[in-house]
Amino acid sequence: MASSSGIQAKPLLAALRGERRKRPPVWLMRQAGRYLPEYREIRRSVAGFLELCYSPDLAIEITLQPIRRYGFDAAILFSDILVIPDALGADVRFVEGEGPQLTPLRSRADLARLDAKGLHAHLEPVYATIRGLRAALPSDVTLIGFSGAPWTLAAYMVEGGGSKEFLAPRRMARREPELFGALIDLLADAVIEYLSAQVTAGAEVLQLFDSWAGVLPEPELRRWCIEPTKRIVTALRGRHPDVPLIAFPRGIGASYVEFAREVPVQGISLDTGVPVAWAARTLRRDPSLCLQGNLDPVALLGDETGLLAEAQRIVAAYGDRPFIFNLGHGVTQETSPDAVSRLVDYLKSLDG
């Protein structure tokens, strides 16, 4: 799969094409963010979080910060999954110390107020960030674009913010399945257009975050997570057959088997609760599926011996499967930058 464009030199792309290397490529979810002092300095310079997402110069700088510090094999676009609801006309706010807040979507009238016509114009700053990153990144670093998946986006929109159980969207999905299905369809269409535009701007890999898939029981998981994700992935592979996709259906447990069988992604990201050896042994075994994950982010808060022992265990558990080393969720705000350095140094030592 190598070409004169330098694909062969990018370890993460090689893994997503089925290559197993002695030293796995590494990047971390939320590798850019509040645990880094250089990020906190930039964050203090703006009034709101969305301003960072829509300011290409700042978003480029934030994306590059962990690449400079650690030499990760991939940079993930600095943005947020809720830019899609924002672009559709939902009322999205980020409250310091509380997280995202949205005016809850509860009726057909609320749905009718959403409009995809201005999607690309609203998200042009994100595309500008991607174009700038492609020009600024080292030649061996892969640029990852991303989006939230329809279920997780809908969950925030109906609930009006974060939740442990997301009762409001789950209730709507059961009591008003046509209304909820229309919202899912609108979001799936928007995700396809958004991610396709990210590829046009320069993204080399795409990741779909379904962060709250784990609250869905089996039948609902198929309807609201697996089927919409399959539709998105199929559409994107038709448009951009050379761009790998990674899915992260967090928290779905044994349903990872069905997800991997049904959704034609090149990569699946494992949450912390998934036994790596089980996943390596059980999930779809063919050259087109690379596994990613799944160090507990809390391991970065412990001592160095425990951290490196966990990293070593995970590397060994993948066996002969192609994989990307990552976390089972995002880097926490309390993480010491030095802990990330120790982890990356250990993984890079596997080259020797």
C-alpha cells in the first residue's frame, strides 16, 4: 500500500492497513487539552470554549502542542463533537466547570428549527484548521479528523447536556421513535457531509466517537448505534475509499463482536472495560481491522512502575494483531505531562 506520497512513512496509516510493527503507533484521546500548561495559557485568552474550536490559528496551535512535546504518531483535530448540533442551529453553550449545555430538543417543532443548509459555512473554520495542520505537521504524523456519532449527538441534544443515563433521549426513542429516528437521520446526513469535507480539507483518518453507546440495551444499540454508524461508514468509504475509519462505540461490551462484524471500519477503539486479549482473539480477524486502545486513563495518575506494567501488558495482549496504542477514554485534567512522557518513551523504546 506504500506510495510516493509518504504513506509508508506514517506508522498509524500502516497499522490501519494491517501492518503489525514491533513498536505500535501511539496517540491519546484528548492528548491536547487541560492537562497541558500551554493549553491552559491559550484557554485563558478566550471567553468561551467554542471560540477555540472556531479560531483556526488557536486550534492549530493547540493540536500541535502534544506533537511537539511527545512526538505522537498522530494529531487529532482540536474541536468538539457538538459543533454539528451548533452548526444545525441548536443552542450549544459550554459552562466552565459544568460542561456542555443545550436547549433540550423535545418536539417536532424543535426538530423543524434545525437546518443543515448552512452546515459547511458554519464549519468552515474547522476545515481551515485541518488545511493549516496538513501544512504544519511533520511528514510522518497522521492527521485524524473526527465527529460524534448520531446516537451520542442526539443524546446530548435531547437531554440538554451530559448525563450518566441519558433518560430523556432513551425515553423519546421508545415513546416517539419516528421523531427520534428523524433526528438520527438528520445527524447521520450531517456527519457524512462534515467528515467528507474534513477529508477534502486534508484529514487522513476519521474517527467516530459514540461515547454513550454503552447506555443502550441490545435492540436499541442496533437501531440507534450500529445501523446509523454502518450507514455513515459505507457512505464515506464510497466517497473516500483510501481514507481509513476508526469507530469508538464506548461501553458496549460483548456487542463489540456484532459491531465489528456489521460496520466496515478499518479500526475499532476499545474502551477500558474491554479485555484486550479477548478482543484480539474474538473481534473480526482480517487484515482490514486494526484494534486501538485501551489503557485506563487513571493509570497515568499512578506510579511509574504500575503505568509501565499496564502498558506492557496491553502491548503483549494484542499478540499478532495490528494495533494502535491509545487510552480507553480521554486524558484526564489531573494527568501530569511527565506521566505521558514516560508512557510514550516506553512505547518508543520498543523500536530497539
